[in-house]
Amino acid sequence: MTSEGSSAGHGNSSDAAATPATEPTFDASVAHVARVYDYWLGGKDNYAVDREAGDKVAAMLPSIVAQARADRAFLGRAVRYLAGEAGVRQFLDIGTGLPTAENTHEVAQRVAPQSRIVYADNDPLVLAHARALLTSTAEGDCDYVDGDLRDPDRIVAQAARTLDFAQPVALMLLGILHHISDTEEAYSIVRRLAAALAPGSFVVINHSTSAVHGAAMEEAVAHWNRVGTPSMTLRSPEQIARFFDGLDLLAPGVVSCSRWRPDPSPVAAPPAEVDELCGVARKSPAPTTTPPA
């Protein structure tokens, strides 16, 4: 049930004047997925309620910590590819949770210091940490917007303060779409966001499933939905693949996030599969029609 985000995303602003005078409040009495994920990754931005929920899920699904790490490693490989080989210089990262090591802007700006990144989230704790911790290179820019994934038009409008949507943008939707319980609504959100992107842009998604561990994953998520927030909805590989409809899916397609272009390893066997599927796709130019002679 790996998930990095809340119901939107996270970020830091290079525009300090936009920071509210008072920090937002948050509920420390209920386990939150962003803090539990932080706990699984060895972070310190979590509470006893998060650790208790995380330990219970790990007891039910021992692979969850490896899954969280594989999920984070996929982010790094995808961003390195996009900022490097694909030449992308703009990133819109929606719902990636609490800042930790190897955040999107750190990976992208290490490859291309002029990269511009906008994080979006509606979780108060995430936004508070983002303002304090996510800082840009001098050559690039790093901003955050407070927005809910269910209002994609507002996120795009706010992100346009920093990003030029007439140029390619990499849209990152990692660990977020499984928090949208209505599958058709989730598809609609991705279509609306993709429609705002210029040709040559990319869409990066990962999403929880039970295709690998079956009942153990389903029971762990059912427990999470009783004790934590936000709730999660598992989807099949076929349902997850549909998020890329209308886009050009890059090789190796929709796979376990541990197996998306893994880094070279001396171990001959492929990495173990985890219940988090992912894919990277490109938005092609609209086909041109040749006028009749």
C-alpha cells in the first residue's frame, strides 16, 4: 500500500512572501499516509499513531518497507531519465508527501540545474515542511501550491506562475491516484491534467495493486482504511494501464516499480516485484491532416 502523497502533493516556494504568517494545523491523533510512508523510509516526521499503524501494516505485509523503498527509487530513475535523456526542464509533482532524500527537484536539478519544479499538495503538514525544506538551485526554481487533486484546473492555474505550459512538462502522479476512490473520477483527473500539457510532455504514474501479494495486500489496505487517512483503493494492472490511454507508453510499459529500468546490479535475477505498478508515457503531437489536393 505504498503511498507518498496526500490528496494532492507537496512543495516548497521560492516566493517566501507567499508563505502564510501562521503555520497550518494538522491532526496528530489519526495516522496519515504521508507520515507513515516517512516512517517506513526511516524519516523522523511521524508520530506514535503513525508508527503504530505502520508496524501493524508491516506485520500483515512484510514486503511493505521494500515496496516503499522501491517506490522512491522509481521516482529517482524516472526523473533522471526525464531530466537527462528526455531533456525535460519542467516538473509538476502532485502528491508526493513529506520531503525526504532524493526529492524530485533535487534529482532533476542535479542533472539540469535550471529545472523548474512545482509541488502541489493540500496536506498542512506536508506544506509546512515543504516551505522550510525544499529549496531550489540558483539557476532553477522550486515552488509549491496548495491544491487538491480533485481540482486539477486550479492546480494547473497556480503552477503556471512558475511553469510554462506551452513547453513540455513532466507530470508526476506518484502514490496519489489510489486515494481517489471513484475510478472514473481518477481517469477524468488524469485526462484533464494531460490535456493541459504541451506535446512532448510526459506523464509518470505509480499506483497500488494486489497483483503480487494478493490477499495479504488487500487485508493490509483494509486495515489502513479503518485506522488511517486518506483511504486507498487498489486497482488491477489493467485498470492502472488505462491511466495511460491516449499517451505513448515508454518501455517497459506498466510494470512493478522495482522493474522500471532498474539500475545495473551484479545480481543476475531481476528485482523482486512489489504491489506498486508504474509507467512513464509521452504526449505526442496531435496528428496533422493534409488538406485535399
